[in-house]
Amino acid sequence: MSPWWKSAVVYQIYPRSFADSDGDGIGDLGGILHRLDHLAALGVDVIWLSPVYRSPQADNGYDISDYRDIDPLFGTLADIDTLIAEVHALGMKLVMDLVVNHTSAEHPWFTESRSSPDNPKRDWYIWRDARDGVEPNNWGSFFSGPAWTWDPGTEQFYLHLFDRTQPDLNWHNPEVRKAVQDIMVWWLDRGVDGFRMDVINFISKADGLPDARPVPLQRHVIAFDGFADGPRVHDYLAELTRTVFGGRDGEYLTVGEMPGVTTEQARLYTDPARGEVDMVFQFEHMAIDQSPTDKFEDRGLDLVALKATMHRWQAALADTGWNSLYWSNHDQPRVVSRFGDDDPAYWAASAKALATVLHGMRGTPFIYQGEELGMTNHPFRYPQDYRDLEAVNYYDDVLARGGDTAQALIGLARMSRDNARTPIQWDAGEHAGFSTGEPWLPVNPNHRWLNAEVQTATTDSVFAHYRALIRLRHELPILAEGDFTPLFPDDPQIWAYTRATAEHRLLVIANCGRDTRTVDIGAEWEGAQLLLGNLPGTPAASASLELPAWDARIYSIACHAAAGRRPA
């Protein structure tokens, strides 16, 4: 029998921006509890909760100082217990975000580690001597600058692939691995249903921490060869799964966020026989419109290239492993503004079209909060508009080296993570129904017309379309298990593919642009049943389809109807 998560849909909550129950302008667990009916109505199966652990909040909770406590910003342990119980009562599961490649610099482990070179926890982190008076190697931080910070107290550098307040743990130390396993068991005993594991393929660094290949004009380089998919990562994950989940009854989910992972590696990570993780988050399609050396340098969308990478992952994990499917999360801008069309004339249709092509693929779909409403990027304009550590550091770095700050602001407006972190637009009120106080990040001005209250009351909304896609995922086994065959791969505007089992075939087709297109899909689809369309008055299928701007459809036929005919 197939695992339950193959026909499930996951919804990510970014707590500080979801719903605020106490008026301090920051979302919290009480706000989530108050809005669970929205998720139940949507029909999702799993809630993935971004970090709510105790944290100094240097990176909005991805810098954890206590894994066994809830940050007072969000509530208490009693609140998380209530949330777990209520989620289960509604027939959903709750997955926690687990950030264990690094901790906060304020975690007691690091406080001990940096207290003395002889401290028993010194080896819990990665410390190195200076090399020729500077950093031990040329690795760069994802948040700009070097991946090393000098500690004057002990006269060594410590490694941090992200901010200097987020030192990397040394997973080579078995005591570190045991501590992480104990944390996971503690949360499972509390009732959570699994973990999304942050940058988990970074936990095994290359032996000797060698220099990355130099990049012209860059002193510090993001060194994927040095820290991604390292020599012992598969051993560590297999040990973790065996120790934490072995012999435990229940239906759990493990998702590994893995930047830079290849299809070959993903097959290993998600092969059920190896017992590592159920699925991975890969980022190949998220780099399709970015410069290889600067994520804020927008190269524009090449739909053919986007289709090619998505289809390649479909093929690579077809017989072994499993895909996660996503357009958005807390680290990405809003997909309607990025890959769709946020002009009000096309906004809704493009949001539905993008949802259709994603949810029709083989894999487990993930919805990021607000995506089910078609939320768009915020109209950020000035450097002071940004709160995200990555964005602030990037702009400061461009300014310090005399770069083009006007161009930097254009890139930030399009790609900043703050775009995904503006509060959920619940209604047309002063703060979009998110809070009675001033929100920590401004709400998007378009909440006056783009909000959940309007959409849940209408039958042709973006919300209604997502709800229909989730229902199809639950009702049609073909969406979980059917073969995937791409159509028109070189068409710069049409996205189409088929899903097939021995008894059933689906055609998923979308016009991803403003120009009307006529597409010949073949006589076998003549009269096929329309399962879902995103525009009113969508007709039954014919051999030739006329697709208006951002038109998306799913058609169905029984295989006996196509017997003896050449597949599309």
C-alpha cells in the first residue's frame, strides 16, 4: 500500500505572519488556533509549522536557543499542546520545522563551546585557526560576507554558513547527533507527526574544509562542494531515522530541505529501502530566473527552461523516491508575481493556472500560506522597507562596495523573502484582519480586494480552485501513482502533460501567457470529461483547444476510449 503522504497536501504556516491573537503585531499560536477552520475548509492534510522555538529572532526563529521551549512571541508549551490536539481533532497532522545544521549563538551549547578551547562542548561546533591571518578558507555565508567569524576570547574562527549568530553544529561528533535525536523523540512524544528538516544536506562537511573554486571578483564563495551532500550525510540521516522512528507506531512525515541537491542524490535520500527521508525540497526550479552568482539579479522567466527542470525531476524520481511540489515558501517571493501575472486583469487566472500545473504532477504538493489566495509581492521601494536579514545584508554589501544600489532595490523588490512574509490578508480591514495592532511587516495594500473573506464566500475564487485541486488529489489515485509524460516541451507558452495508469488518463494543460493559443491535442481527447477549469464556460475537450490567456484545464478519459490509438 502506498504511504499516506503520497495523496496528501501540506500547508506551511509562517507563524509570525499568519494570525495575531494578542495585538502585538506578531502572529502567534493563538492566532493559528483561531484560523484552523480556514485550513480545514481548504482541505489540507498536514500543517508544517515554521520555527516557534525559543530564539533571539535574528533570523526569524531559524536561530534556535532552546529546542524544548516555545518563544514567548508565539506562546507557551501549553499552547503548542493545544494546537497539536486541535489539529488532530480536525483530522490533520502537524509537522515541526527542525533546524539542526546550526543553532543560535545564544544556545547554551554554543555558550559553553566558545567559553574555552578545552570545554567539553568545544567540538560540538566547527572551530579552526586563522590561515595567514584571515579566515580558514574562502567559504562565503548565504547572508553575505565570510562564513567564518573570529572569536577573540578563544582566538579561533567558528563556521556559520548563514548569519554569524547561527554557528554550524559539528555532526561528526556523535554527542551532537545523539542530542538532536533526543530532541526529535521529545517532540514526537509530545504528539507531533514528523519534521521538515532545514538545510539537512549541509550537516556533513567535506573532510579538511577545502577552499571553494574561486569566482572572479568574489573573495568569499558559496561552497556547495564543501558542505552540501558531504561524505557522511547518508549515514547520519539513516542513523537518525533508525534511532528516532525505529519501532515507533504511527504515520510520520520527514522532509529534507536540500539546496543544491542533484536528482541522483535525491533518489538516494528518498529511496524507501535506505530509510533516510520521505521526500526532499530541491531548489533547481527556484534558480531558473536568477543569476548563478547573485539571486537578486533577475534574468526573467524562461518557461521552457522552467518546464524542463520540473519535468526532469518528475522523470528522475519516477521509479525510486518521491518529489515534493512547491512554488512558494518563506524563502521565496510570491509565485503569482514571479512566474504568473499580478496585473489585476490576469492575477486570478494565472494563480489558478500555476496551481493547476503544479498539483497535477507526481509528488506531494506544498501550499505556502496565502498562496491559496493568490497573494502577490508587496510593493517595496526603499532599503528601510526590508526586515529580512538576507535582504538587509545584501543591500548593505552592495552599498559598501560601491555597487548599483538602484539595481539592487529592483532585485530585492522582486526576489526578497520579505515578499512572502507580509501578513496573511484575512479581510479588507485596517490590518487585513491579521492583528489589532501595527503588524511587524506592513500588509500588502491590495488586501482591500484580495483577501480570504471575499474568496471563501465565492465559488470561482483562487481559494475555491485550490480546494478543488486538493479534492482531486484525494479522490484520484492517478495523481499520486500515474505515469508522467510531458507534451510540447519546447513551447514557450503552453504547459501540458499527461498522467496515466492502465485504466485512466489525465491531460493537464495551461496557457501560461496573455496571448490566446490554439493547441492540437489529438483526436483521442475528443469529448474528454472536464475535471477542472480555471475560467468560466470551459468546454468539453476537442482535438483542437483554443486557450485564452492563463486558461488551465484538467481533462479525463478512460483508457479503453483510447485503445488502439497513438498516445498524445
